[in-house]
Amino acid sequence: MEVQAQAKWVRTAPRKVKLVADALRGMPVGEALTYCKFIPRASARDIAKVIRSAQANAEHNFNLAKDDLVVKDIRVESGPTLKRARPRAMGRYFSIFKRTSHITAVVEDRPGAVRRRPVAPPRAARPAPAPAPAAQSPAPEADAPAAGRGRAARQPSAAKAERETRTDKTEKPPATRAAKKTDSDQPKKGKKK
């Protein structure tokens, strides 16, 4: 038996609603509602309302079991379009069409047709692996390369070694910008002062 519900003048464009409606045809009602919860579309909420309403109609008006209901069809038709305007450049008129839609959900009673997904049996508790006995290894030597993903230990660069050995602070600091400016005493091309 077919049972339907309708939502009229829904303020969503029919093109957007049809994207969700096409995915839900033929699904069991429970799965379709779950799908609507997680699909990232605003129109999914409107469609879920209509499906829930059709499900309630089937349960209360026709005494059908909700577990046997399947979404037979979801029709989306365009409703009246609200026309608005927006001013644009040079005094022009720009039309804005706020489209509406009428959503009709049809659910059908198919006893035994709804297949429930089999639930996997709980896994048997696995015994915890026994810890491996800790073998004592000799202390690493300072000259031995470090074991880390097959790389040899890094040797300090010559520049770093030189910096570390340099302890005399009387050396001249490197040249600064001010010192570099004095090298070129010629005026730059451009504005005159």
C-alpha cells in the first residue's frame, strides 16, 4: 500500500532538492532518514521531514509496520517563484528569483523486502602478547655511529667547529649597512634634494 506526504512552498530551489531526492529513491525509510542526517545539503532536512511525515501517516492511518516501509518515490516540483530586484550599476535592474518547491514523498509497505545489514559477531578476546625478554646490550661507544633509520651520526661542520673554538671577542663585527653606504659616495639617480 502506498502512503504519501507533501510539503508545499519549501523555500529551496527544486534543482537543489532533486539532488538529494534522487539518492533516496528505493531506500528503506530508516536508511533514508539516516542518509539525510549525514548528507551535507540543506535540502536534506526538508526531505527528511516529508519522509518522516509519510512514515507517520503509514503507521497511524493505515497501521503499517515502520520497519517494512520503503521510499518508493520522491517527487519534486517547482512552486511559485518570488521575484525580487536589486539595483546594479548605471541604474540597471537586476532580477533575483527566489524559487520554491513542492516535495511529495511516497512510501510503500514491502514486508520482508527490507534487508537489514548483518551485524558482525563480537571479536573473541585475544590474549595479550607476552613481553620479549630484555637482552642486555653493551653500552654504546662514543665513536660508534648512531643507530637511527640507517643514518650515520652527523659530524659537526667545519664552520660550526670554527665558531665554537673562537673565544677571542676582540674580533671586528661584520660590516653593517652604514659601513656599506660609505663605500658608494655617489648620489643615486632620481629626485634632487
